[in-house]
Amino acid sequence: MTSSTPHDHDTTERVERVERERIVERPVSSTGSNVNVGPVATTSTVWTVTRVVALLFTVLEVLLLLRFVLKLTGANAQQALVSGLYAVTEPLVRPFQGIFPEPAGPPVLDLAALFAVLFFFLIGALIVALVRAITSARTA
């Protein structure tokens, strides 16, 4: 007995669309500012922090790998660039020296530098994971 007309169907569809639009709409602030302070800003901040941390630790790892390669190839430690690199990376490598005995000879296998690379990679990954975990807990 109830017949549905195409017009009734259009009305129902229109109401459903209006309901969906209400869910998406955001109230206009009284100041008229268009600054978004929602999750987009937090995501941008998290992305920036993680990129800076990753960059810092990547630079440290590259310096340590350069040290490893220079020692392995027997680079002249009296040359200014090489001695400067050794001086910069020495505090980073010092905690790992003495774990394994270093073989004597011209091609020096600097295991301490490799351990330092691994350590700084893990520390950098841990810091990035902690930043992401802390910020995702706040925004959720």
C-alpha cells in the first residue's frame, strides 16, 4: 500500500547527506583565525622532531663509518682531515674500546667504531620510537 516515489527516495538521500556533512563540519572560532591546532600540528611536530633526531644520529654514524674505513685502509693519521676526524669521533668510540683486542698491524680493524655505529643507530631508533609513542598516546 505504501508506494515509494522517486521523489521520496531523493528526500531520504538528501537528509542522509546533510547528516554526514554535520559530522564533518567544524565550528567557526570567534576570533576568525584559520590556524589549525588539531592533530595536523602535532603530526608535523612529531615528524620534525623525528627527522632532526634521525639526521643527528645519521651524521654521527657516517663519521664513525668514515673513521672505520680510514683506519681499515691505513690512512695517514698525521694528515689534518684524518686527525680531525679521529679527534671528533674518539669520545664516541672510547666506551667501546677494549671490548675485543685490536690486532696490531697496518690494516686496523676498528671494532669499537662498528660497535659505536650500532649503538648510536639503536639509540636513535629508540628516541624516535619514544617520541612517536608519547605523542600518539596524547593525541589518541
